Amino acid sequence: MTIEAVDSRARGLRPRREAESGGVVGFLRHVDWVLLGAAVAIVAYGLRAIDGITKHDPGGSVAGRQALYALVGGALLVVATLIDPAVYRRYKSVIYGGTLALMALVLVAGAATRGSHRWIDVGFFQFQPSEFGKVFFTLFVAGFLADRAKRLHEFSVPLAAVALAAGPIALVFVQPDVGTALVYTAALGAVLFTVGVRWLHLAVMGVAGLLGVLAVLWWLPAAGVNVLKPYQAHRLTGFTHPGTDPRGANYNIEQSIIAVGAGGLRGRGVAGATQTRLDYTPAHATDFAFSSLAEQRGFLGASFLLLLYLLVVWRGLKIVTASRDLFGAAVAGGIVFAFMFQVYVNVGMAIGIAPITGIPLPFVSVGGSSMITNLLAVGILQSIHVRGRRRH
């Protein structure tokens, strides 16, 4: 037998890791700098906005504390970018079990605020598991469906995914946190669509979901079974019948609309934004942060923020199409659609075209869990993008 000498320097025989990595410079070359720049710009703009929004609050501005959360989130963004998405797929069962455990823990040991159990108080930080669950939930559902890619035409596969997803959604719903439960549902729908579930099966599940909504809103209450809390029912009633109770259930939305309209084209500034400064707009640093931003910075300032959001969504959708595998595409699709859904609902409730649900405005609303989670999600998108680019 004759063994021929082979030049080990030939590119085709290099170790796969060496051929794909290209070193630090090669890695950085594949980062989506437009997405990263857009996320950093939103964070910076949001911190500046929050500084003005909370400047006249008791205790003063919270922008410094929010910036600290942004730094923590930025560190996680870097770490997530370095982790191969295949790791999440491999440990999807652990991610799912951990998510369920955290959701159950917050119901048992969570701090109660206005009748809701959404946070675990760890002293210096109020940890909100449902925020982090938005990402973990998407990773699990995407992994479950990607592992069964050859059987997606069978109705039993997406049905099993929905059944498993129902656990975290239900645990969030009973906290009660309807808004976040809707975000989970939006992410689930996006993942099902991205992996290529048949249209007929999507339609059947959509109709079933609609019947469930009708049951919760009308049929069960008519039978004496109230699934929603009284304040949640009042919010929906106020949304469907605006102007009927301006001093009660509709007070928040009425004040929010006034604040948005008062901003005009260029805004009233921090000192002149009386709706925010005098606390007429409720939850002006959290649920209605967009209303306060629009009052202080006007149509131009609000439009600038929305354009930055649009840039993030556009880059995210490009990552869906450039992913190296179905799992990456599904994760990116779920993250991007959930992000877009949160922006739409938060802005929509600020201007009266969506009911009040308590969904925070990404990167802007005050809250450590939301800020850190959104930056973590950007890191996962970057990780998918980097591996997808290096494949080509």
C-alpha cells in the first residue's frame, strides 16, 4: 500500500474550527454592527429620556440605576454572542424546566404588588422571571420543533409544542400578567410560522385560540365564571367603550393621550411637560414611558425612537433569512416578532389603539429585568447572525 504525502496546509484539510473561526478579527467582521448600533442608540436615547421623565419624581432621576442595568445587559449581550446557539438547542429541556420552576417560584415566594406576584425580591434588585422567560420560552419551543423538522407536516407535532408552551403561558397569566402572556403567545405563533407549520394547522390553532379568548371575555363571565381580575375587565371595557368613565377605568388612557397630543411637533421639554412633571400621566416611567417621551420630545422625538425600533426589526428579519439552520431561524423569528409585538402594544395603549396590558417599552421603560432581557435577546440574534455568515 502506498501512502501519498498530503500538504496539511491545504484549506480543505484544516480543522473545521480553524477554518470557520478566522480569529477575533474574522468573528468581529461577521457581527451585525447595524443591529448592535441600533440597540445601543435606543438604550442611550432611552436613558436620556428616562432622565428627563423621572427628573421631578420623588428621589430624582433613576437614569443612573437604569444605566447600571444596561451595563449588565451589555455584558450578557457579549456572552450570548460568543455562545453557539446549538448549546441552547442541546439543553432545551433544562431551559424549559428551569423556566417552569422560576414561574412557579414567583407565585409562591414572589413579592406581592397591587395583587400581582411578578417579582422575586433579592434585595438590591427585583428579579422578574417572566421577562427572562420571553427568551427562554422561545429557545425551548424553537428547539422542540427544530428537532422534529421532518414531522412538521403532522398535526400532532405543532399541537404538542402548543401543549408544552401552555404551561409557561398559564403560569404567567395567573400571576396575573396578561400582557406578558400575550407576548409569549406571539412568540409561539412566530416560531410555528417560521419553522413552516402547515397553513391549515395554523388556521385550526388560530380558531381554537380565538374561541378561547371569546370564552374568557364573554362566555365564561356570562356563566358566572370570571377568569380576569376586575381591574383587567375594566381595562378592556374602557378600551371598547372609551370616554364612558374618564375619572375611573379610562383615566390612565385619557391622560396618556393628552400627554402625547400635548407634545406637538417638537415637544414641550422637561420643564414644560406638565402631564409628566405634575404626575398626571400615571406610571409615566414604566407603562406609559412613551407618552411622557412624546410629551417632552414631540412627534419628531417619538418618530426617531420608532425608526430605531424599525431598524432593529429589519435587521432581525435579515438574520432569520441568513440563519445556518432551522433552529436559528425559529429563535430569531420568535425574538423579533415578540419584540415588535411589545413595541406595538405599548405604543398602541399610549395612544388609545390597544388596551392597557402593562407591557414595557423595550429599552426605555424603567425596569432592570426588561432591559437585561432585551439586550440578552440582541446577543442571541448576534450569535445566530455570526454563525450564519461564517457558513457562507
